[in-house]
Amino acid sequence: MIDVAMRLYENMYYLVSVILFVIGFHTLLTHSNLIKKIIGMNIMETAVFLFFVSTGYVRGGVAPIIEPGVEQYVNPLPTALILTGIVVAVSVTAFALSLIVKLYESYGTLDAEEIMRIRSTEL
């Protein structure tokens, strides 16, 4: 039992990222409000970012600058890739929000099910 608790503590970042991903995925699937869906998508993106950054972390590691006597370095590649991912995520969020504004102007609601009902009666 103590061994399981120690392993969970050592891998806490992975556990938190999985929990965040499940929360975001649940929000994305269960809510019909488009703003809530965007929030769920952003929570999922944050979970993925946390997971990838935590894969590059080395306990006891230092910045990747060569110094005498240092043997463990933190991997900078996941952090650099996540910076690009954050820029893309912000861009996608801004684009999705602009589409939601246009949908609200056209249909007068942010409920995805209501929009689909309105569209089916227009055809």
C-alpha cells in the first residue's frame, strides 16, 4: 500500500494531467453550450501540455548547460515544443470564439442542440 502511494506521489504530474484531461473531455461531451465546450477543450489542451512538460522533467536535474560534475539534465525539447503548442491553442481558441460570436448573431443562441434544431427547420 505504501509502495502504491509512493509511486502515485512520484508520478503526481501524470496523474493530475490525466484527471484534467478527463474533466475537459467530460465537459466537452456533456454540455451543449458552445462556450463550455471551448472551456473543456482548453482544459484538455492544458492537460496535454502538463503531460508533455512533465515528461522532460528529471528529478534532481539542472538546466541543460554543460558544467563540470553535472550528470543529470532536464530535457528542454518538450518545453520548446509546448511553447509552439500554446501558440496554436490560443489561435484555435480565438478562431473558435469568433465563430461562436457569428453563430450567436445568426441564431440568437449558444446551445448547439438548439442551433441544430433551427437549422433543420430552415431546410
